[in-house]
Amino acid sequence: MTNDTVISKDLENKSLQITREFNAPIGQVWKAWTESSLLDQWWAPKPWHTETKTMNFKEGGLWLYCMVGPNNERQWCRVDFEAITPQHAFTAIDNFCDEQGNFDKSFPNMRWLIEFKETATGSKVDVTITFDKEEDIAKIIEMGFETGFTMALSNLDELLKG
């Protein structure tokens, strides 16, 4: 099994599709996506790291975190959880924000659907991110999303091997 991250862009439907397979059972991969102590270990691309301020993984809950750069730069983000089907999928809205969780309107919001599937050798995660406008998806891509998220998923792969 290859652990390559596959990212496809659908500009017409204003969406990104990301697929990654892991040599780990769904339960372990699910925990890595839904527990802040584990998210903090892989979510940001190196040399950045993630610090959770608060997380309540439940429908209507939120995750407020910052990605911290090597020179202590801080980029705050807020994830609002919508629907959760344990061990199978969850949906959330992701926004850049300030330290209190107030949205930064200069960045687009992103609607995430994360699906977990069992494979013969572990698990597959399918992520679909949708945007309101084509300009929004273009802005996120210009900011380096593809490279950054691919690096983060490689961090997750290392964590799962741990």
C-alpha cells in the first residue's frame, strides 16, 4: 500500500478532495483526528507545531488551536463540529480566527467532511473541503494548503507508526 496523499481540485464545485491511506486500524486513526493531545502532535507542517487552547469534540463543540511557527509566529484557527458518526465520519467548519475564536473575515471558511474507511491493510481517510466561491479555494491553495496538509498527513503517518 502506498501512503501518498492524493489531492484533487474541482474548481467548478469549489472543492478539494484529499485521500490518504494509513497502516493503522480505524480506531487509532479516528483518535488521532479527534483527540487534541494527538492532533497537537501532527496537525501542523514541520517546523510548525499545533497547540490546542480548547477542544470539545461533540456535535456543536469546537476546537480552538494555533499553529506555532519556528519564530513563535501564531496562526489561530477555530473548528466548529457539526455532525459526528463515531469511527466513520464527521463534518466541521474551519475558520482562521483570533485567540478568542473570533473569525478573521479576510480568510474564507472551509466546510470539511472527513470520512474513515477500513482497508485490507489499515484505513483510508477521505477529506472533502468545500468553499463558498472559486476565489476562496484559490486563496487557500495560494497559501500553500496542498504542501502543508500533505506534510501534516505525513506527520500523522509517522505518529501512527510510533
